[in-house]
Amino acid sequence: MNSQRPTGRVENFTNAFLVSFGVLVFILLWTINIVFGFLWAIGSAYACNIGLSRFTPRRE
């Protein structure tokens, strides 16, 4: 006696996968944007600090 179920068509999860993958890519791109944006802001602030310190006199 054969106890295996007959093989048939499986459910199509392509749309669910594509939606989930799209959400993950969106989150990944925003994370990259936030990290590099933060590093850009830190670098710009440091460059402005160095640049302004050369033009302003020091207080003693």
C-alpha cells in the first residue's frame, strides 16, 4: 500500500514574495540613506568647524 499523497499543484506565493522583497529593499535603501546621511552631516559639520575656526579670532 502506498501512503504517499499524490503530487499536485502547489500554492503560488510569488506575489507575496515580491511584496515582501520590495518592502525589505525599501527598508534597506532607507537605512543606507540614513547612515550615509548621518556621516555626511558629521563630515560637513567638522569641515565647517575647521573652516570657520580659520576665519574667526580665538578668544583668550
